[in-house]
Amino acid sequence: MIDTAVLKQALGDLEEDKVEALLGEFIAEGPSPEETQSVVEACQQGMEIVGDNFEAGTYFVGDLMYAAQILTASLEKLKPLMSAGSGQEAKGVIVLGTVVGDIHDIGKNIFKALLEAAGFTVVDIGIDQPATAFVDAVKANSPQLVGLSGVLTLSIASMKDIIDALGEAGLRDKVKVMIGGNAVSAETSEFVGADYWSKNAAASVRKGLEYVS
């Protein structure tokens, strides 16, 4: 069985070849969905190491992008194992996007990959998206969840505009709104009227599963 602590550190150290080798051995063992979930969480914890190094100034933006590529490739390999043999339909539907005024998508893409690995259908509307785009996507896809991502401080006002627009369209009580990114906090979540906030993608996925269960 894979040593998840070793996997976590390998991803945190940006050791792509080692991550690939560990995952290859793990997949060859024919793991269960539950075992696979623990490996997915180890990968996310590895990304937290990357984030800590970035905040400490030892990693740079290029390192973040490289780590995100490693994680995305890893989750693509693990995704088929998450529901192997379950025969279940998608856990739920989420409309996801980076809000208008912000073009950052690393965090959004990591969250998307984890959501898909957990069995969600993700409607990713991209970056720099206005309230109308979110409203239209909710109308078209009838999701249970809406995910708003933002790194910049100005994203907070955009998030509030989007949530207000959902209310004006009569859609707010039909969805749970989750916000994430460097710009969010408990105070901003209360200000914009979100149901949930987090800077941890894995924790957000677990909360999403609670909402749709």
C-alpha cells in the first residue's frame, strides 16, 4: 500500500517523477474508492506544502503552476478509481468560476479536479465571469452548488454582486454558494452572503458532498 506521507511530501517537493511512480504502483494494486480518496487527500495536502512554501517566499508563481499541473495529472489518473464498481450517477452538479475582475484560475482548477474526482459534474464557466454568466449557467444546468473563486480583494464585491443577482433571479434558495481563494474569510463570507467559505479545496469538496447528500 502506498505511503501517503511520502506521496504528500513528494508533491510538496515538486518531484513529479516520484509522484508518478508512487501513483503507478498504487493504481496497479487495484485500490478501493475509499483508499483512492485517502490518496487524493494526500495529494491535496502536498499542495498545502507548496502553498506554505510560496507564502514563505521559497516557491514562486511558476512553482505553483507546476505543482497544479502535477496535481491535475495525478487526479486524472485517480479519477476512474474514485467510483470504481459503484455504478452510481454523478454526486451532484456545481457551477464554478472565477469572478469578474479576477483572472486567476490555479485554485479553481485544483478545486475542479478534486470535485470531479469525488464524482461531481462541474460546469466550469472560466475566469473573469460577471453575475449574468453565473445566473445563466445556473438556469441552464440546475446545479445544487455554485462555487465562486477569487484571489484579489476586489473579488469580494464581485462575489456579492453575483449572490445578489442569484437572489434577484429567484435562484438563491435553490443553491448553496461556496466561495474560495486568498480573498475570502469568515467576515467576507458573511458580507457577501455565502453559505460556506474555505481556502482548502479538499475541505470544500467534503462540504459539497454534505450539501448534496
